[in-house]
Amino acid sequence: MQFLYHPDAGLPDITIEGEAYRYIFKVRRHNEGERIALRNLTNEYLYFYRIDRVTKKEAELVLEEKEARIVMPRRRLHIGWCVVDPKTVEKSLPMLNEMGVTKISFVYCDRSQKNFKPDFERLHRILVNSSQQCGRSEMMSLETFDSAASYLEAYPKSAILDFGGASLQCETPFESILIGAEGGFCEEERKLFENRPIYGMETPLVLRSESAAIAVASLTLMR
């Protein structure tokens, strides 16, 4: 673990309890007087606290110093991801977070299953745990759009990942890209893509939606 997440990190005194308490004192075996690093994932600061007092259920921490330390890729990547099974998203989210994806917009495309609803509270917990392990300093943003049209209205410069597009390379210049659900985009949606950059993968194989998202993040951010 690179740091402990706490929404109040930065305050002079904070109390930790529950799961965070169990992890720090039952798993990591920290003791009174030791220092631990905390982040609130809303700014670039790493906060160093001294464990001042420990009881059976909670611990009081005292801030000693802070250090500006940004831990993010040089490039930014926003993925528009047409809605797929939440279990698929939950399995892929830690990898996308570790690679440094800045934001994910879940988009209800024509071939998305409309009964799937992202559980943002659960996804937030997954992102917190992943960020604590990989050291990421900025929380990934999450949002939803009810159609590809509304997504493209909000992000008019977004690229598209689709069959037959130009080969996606490491140096391809975009900050946002829309990835389809299983089965890809319908013809009505493809009409919206006119005059927009369209890219594809150099592979004869058919990628699942989550495989495409991870491949895009790898090509864009891991270099």
C-alpha cells in the first residue's frame, strides 16, 4: 500500500476506524508513534500523520507535514465506454485505474443492455483500493450519458474506436475516445461519427469491449 485514503486527509487531526483501522493495525501492524501517509485524492498532496492514540476500535492521527507529489501519467485519457455488464467493468476498472485513465463516461448506446446500471458507490470503493495500491494521486472521474449523441455533444472532439478505422498507434493524438458495447455500434450511431476521427486495432481478432478499453489505455498511456 502506497498510502491510506481518507476524505479528511489534510486536517490537523483525524480519526480512522472501521475497515481502514483494521487494515492499518491488524494487517499492516502499525503502532502508536509511527508515521503513515494519507491522501484525500482531490489534490496532489501526500499527508504524513503520526499515530497519536490507538483504542480497540479507532485511532487518532496528528498531521506532521505534507508533500506535493503528483503520481499520474504525462498524458490524459478519457474513455467513453458504452455500457456493458457491471461485473465486466468491475474486473477491468483496477487495471484502467493503474494505467492512469483520467475519466470514464458510461454511455447507453443502442446495443447496451439498458437494465445495467453502474453502481458508483461500489466503483468508488474499487478505485480507492486500486489507488492506494498503485500510488495514483488523482481520483478517476465517472459519469453517465443516455446516448451516444449526448456524449458526442458533450465531447465533440472525441475520437471513435470502430472497425475499419485508421490504425491506432502510440502517437495517435486524442484525449477522448468512444468504445462500443458488445456488438459494436449501430448504423444510426455511425452516422453521428461523420467528420470525426475513427480508429481501429491492428488485429484480425474480435476484441471484447473491456479488452479494447485496456488496449487503448495501454497504447495511449504506457509509453
